[in-house]
Amino acid sequence: METLLSSVLGEVMTRSINFIISKSSTPPAPALEDSLQRALLRAQVIVDEATGRHITNQAMLLQLDMLRDAVHKGSYALDSFRYHYQPHAADGDDSDQASRRSVPLSIASCAKIPRFSRGNARILVQLREALDRLTSMVADADVLVLLLMSYPRRRYRQPYSMHLMLENCMFGRQMETEHVISFLLHAQPSHGAEEPEVLPIVGPGRVGKTTLVTHVCKDERVRDRFAEIVLLNDLDFTNADLLAAFRRRCSVRNGDRGSSSNRKEGKFLVVVEVAGDFDEDAWSRLYSASKRCVPRGSKIILTSRTDKITKVGTARPLTLNFLPREAYWYFFRTLAFGSADPRAHPRLANVAMEVAASMNGAFISAHITARFLRGNLDARFWGKVLALYGEFVDKHGSRFGGNPFATLNQEGPALLGRMGGASADLMVHHNNECSSPVEVPDVMTVQWLDLLMFGSEVVVRAQGKFQFVWTSPIPPYYSHVYTCEILGRKSAAAKRKRSVENDVAFS
């Protein structure tokens, strides 16, 4: 026993000494960069393999979600080191931030990577932490990799480029998707209550609640489980209207029915979107009617921006938040560069990190911005976009406070700075979403918005309000309609000899 104890203590002491030595001796930056890159590749292989399979085990999903988060943080740390990017909010130096904002960002300065001395040590620490975390998680994933092979593959084709997949698929919601599917596939006990189970999904506007539910409803396991999928947009129903709505075989956004075998059982999946404040009386009428007109085993998903709906749920509520900074950068970088390698364009990558930070996690802004950046891989053009976005933030902040992209997410007014060389500002008064582009009258396409905001040769002569529309490339393919107005300055307006209503002229 003493021999065994001494050998165990000796092994523990040896490992402790090796651990202290490894922590005290930091390898050079190039070695850290190379090691982290290899660890990211190994982890990404596991994540990609898991994304292509139907995984039901909650513990495996949690481990994969942690690994995915480590990949995003590792990629962010690696890119911050490669492209010498420092987040302003993390600096903790108000005077430095004020000096950066007080000096106009010229195109020439945007085209260069800023060299810095302060913050090098911090980024090296972040690299080491990311490497240690990834290495440990990949080493512990050997059993996970073996278990992945036992789960069936999803039925989709891998796109030619990763940016095509992220542009046309939901990003960063794998854990939440499986949580909802697990709730829908869970069978109620035969001796249990007959009331339909209710899953509340809560989150701010434009965070992706409807997108998540739509992707869940398109999953073949869900379609095979339920005979009908009924979508209701508010709770202001009488019992008669509600009964008729339940009996209609409608799926406005999904258009899919269940298999013939389950259609005989008649199970319903009811998705209710609460657009405004939660009306408890209307909900009581809805739920009472559902107990009478839907068969046993039916489920209800309730989505809202208010957490008041959590008290009527029978299952643990799901809360959606915007992507963390690191995951958002991973998403935006892939969309902005497309099939190009960011390492071949380090100046652009540095600018892109600044642009991504200014958009405050907004999905729509990421899609629109990435599309026209990807079409012009020029450092001067990307510098113009960064300078313009800086003006957006400053102008909106001085008038309304906060971030304009966050305000747009909440459907509030936003002042979007100087228009492509003209003495005019773009005011977005409000925006709303429609289920079909056909329902949107007299819209201006997003290509015109690009010209208005970034076309250096465009002179804006429009008067009054106009609209433009952006249609999401992923289900449910909503069209987002923005009501805008061009606000000209008095000095510029006095020089105009004529005014053409709702016209865009080229100088």
C-alpha cells in the first residue's frame, strides 16, 4: 500500500511540476498561432460532422455546443492576433476611445493594419487560453466522435462554399433547435393530463424566434409526428373562430403536412406568435378551446418578446439571445469574404472586425453589409463602409442615444448618417415584416439603398418618404420593409434649382 501511495504521489507531483512549467513558459507568438490553427481545424471537423447528423442525446448536444463556442472564441482570438484588432469596449480606456472617435477615419488609414504595442500581451494570453481550452476539449472528445457515428445523417446537400451554407441556413441555433424538437417528439404519458403541452420561446425582436420555429417545423421528424401545423398570429379570437382555425389544414409558412399514418391520429402542432403584450384572457380562451378541439398528443409553441408567457408554459421556457461577439464575427467573416481567404486580405479582415463590432449583433445588417462587401474586395471601398458606419453610430447616438443597428432591430427610428457624398441623411422611421413580397406595395429594392448609401456618384434629390425591402434568404423568407426619408441640409437644399419627387439622379 505504501509503495502504491508513493507512486501515486510521485505521479501527481510530476504532473504538477510539468503543469507549472508549461504555464510559466509561454511559447513564442508564431508557435501559439500555428498550434491554435491546428486545434481549430481538429475541432471544426468534429463540429461539422455533428452538424450533419440528427443527435438526440442532450449531454452530447451540450458538449458539442461547448466545443462550438470554443471554436468561435478561438477563431476570434486568432483573427484578433493576426489582424491586430482590439475591441474598444475591452480597452477600458475612455480617453483612448474618445481620441479614436474625435479623429475622422480616412480611407488611407482604413487600408492599413494599425500597429500597436499596448494589448499584445493580452492577446497572447487570449491565444494561450483558447489553445488550452480547445486542446483539452478535443482530447476529451474521443468518445463523442465514436458516438456520433451511431446517429443518422441529415438529408441535405453540402453547398460548394461555406458562405453559401451560412447565407441560406440558420446559424448558431443547433442546441436550441434540438431542444424544441425534443419537446415536440416527447410522448405524454398515457395516464397524464389531456391538456396540450406548451413550450414558451422568449427573445427580443429580430433575434430569430420565428426562424427557429420554421426550421423545426421543416424537420422531417416533426412533419412525420404531426398531421397538421397551424400558425396563429395573435390571441384575439372567439371560440368559433378558433375552432375553425384549428380544423383548417393550413401551414402558412411551411406548407407541409404530416405522413398519412399520423394524419389519421390527427395530432396538431399549434404555433402562436404574440406580437404585442401578452393577453392572459385571450390565452385562456385559446387554451380552453384547444383542449376540446385538438387530439391528445398535440403540442403548442408560444413565442413572444415578453417573458410573461413563461408562466403559462408546461415545459421549461427557451430564451433566445443575440449571438456572442465571437460567434457573430465568425458568421460575418464567412459571409463577407465568401470563398476568399481572409488571410490573403489582412487589411480587409482588420476593417471587417471593426464593421462587425459596430453592427451590435444584428442579423439583417450582417447579411446586407456582407453582400456588398463581398462584391468588392477593395481596401478603399471597405474603408468607406467603415467610416460611414462610424458616422451612423455617432449621428444616431447624438440624437437618440444607443446603437442604430440595435434600434432597427427593435423597429425604432434610426438616423443613418451622410449619404454617399451628398449633404443629406437617411432617416429610417420604422420597419415591419411581411410573409410575402407580394404584400409589399411600391418598394425600393435593396440595390437602390446601396446606391443611396455608398454610391459616390449618386446625388439624392428625393423628397418625402419612400420604402425599400430586404427579403431574408432563409425560411420563413420574410420581407422586411423599411420606411425611410432623406433629410437634406438647408445649405444644400438652397442650391437646388429644382426638386424631383421620389427620383434619383446621377451627376
